[in-house]
Amino acid sequence: MTYYMNLLQKGSIGAYIALGLVGLAALFILIQSILSYGRGTSRSVFRLLTLGGCALVSLFFTPTIGGIVIPDKTVGEILPIKSEALAPILEASAAEVLLPFLFVAVFFASAILIVIPYKLICGIFGFSYERNNMATRLFAILVGAVNALMIFYIVLLPFFGCMRLYRKAAIEKPDSAAASIYEKYIEDTAESPLYRYAMKYAGDRALNKLSKTEK
């Protein structure tokens, strides 16, 4: 909390971007909490498990799909753009930049496909809306918050991957245009708990898995 209070006082573009991401996370949590309150604990927990399964399956299969649709080239070889500001992205492999976006697409496609089996299984096991009481609905709000954060980080994973490229460029070439962009727009988010803890415990592993295609 102290970190974000300091960002308010700092008032830079990067600070406002970092605060905006916190606001976006709060919006995700609010929406999922409302939905989970309506579902109740049983349906909310099962929904969290099914989406978690979709995320794992998508993470496993995306490199294979990427091996079919993504060429073994750098982004700069695909898009012949000359830009020092975009150097970290242009110099990276297409797989490292594009696979996280493909992962998000595969995740949401699988999440849509799993809706019918999810509803059928809920019906079979009697996970109905009517069986809930105030206690189960209130606990479901906590489950919804966890669900919201998972979806939030999945949606932002491609952008966190690009941030990681700029962070690396800023360390290796502190006088470059990319380092200047990092300091102005990205550093405050990269130093925030919202980014650091997510990357430490899951994000870096996921991005490492999504850094190359599998033939």
C-alpha cells in the first residue's frame, strides 16, 4: 500500500500507468465477486478449478500450436521496422513476443468450450443456485477474487512479457532509447508488488515456457 501511495505523490506517467493497473485489477475483482456471489461457493470453486485447468492445458499446448503458425524468426524480420524505442521487441524472437498472446486466445477459447460441460457437471452434482445461503455466498466472493486475479494476470501476461524485455534492455543498455522508455513508462509497474510477486511465483515460469515454439 505504501508503494502505491508514493506513486500518487510521484505523479509521473509511469506512476499513473501502475495505478491504472491496480484499478483494472480491482475492476476484475469486483465483477467476479458479483458473479461468484450469485453462483455460491460450490459453483464458484468448480468454476475456478475449470478455468485453472484451461490455463494449464493452454500453457501446455500453446507452444505446439505456435510451432505451426509462428515462424522461427525475430519480430524485426517479420516486421521490417527501424526503431530504437522498439528494439527490445524487434530483436526478440517472434515466439517470445507472440506466444503469450496466442496463449491468451487459446485460454479464452477453451474457457468458452468448457462452459457446457461445467454446467452439466454442476447439474449432476447438484451445485444449484438455490442451495446457497448467505455464508456460502459470502465465501464465494473470496473465491471470485482469486478467480479474478487469475484471469487478470492471464490477460496481462503478454504485456508483462514485453515489460520483461524492456527491463532486460534497460539493465544491459542503460543509455539506450529502450531504457529511457522503461524508466518513463514501465519501471513503476515493474517495481510494484502487483508485477513482482506475480512474476516471481508464476509469471516468469509461464513466460519461459512460452518463449519458444515446439515442433
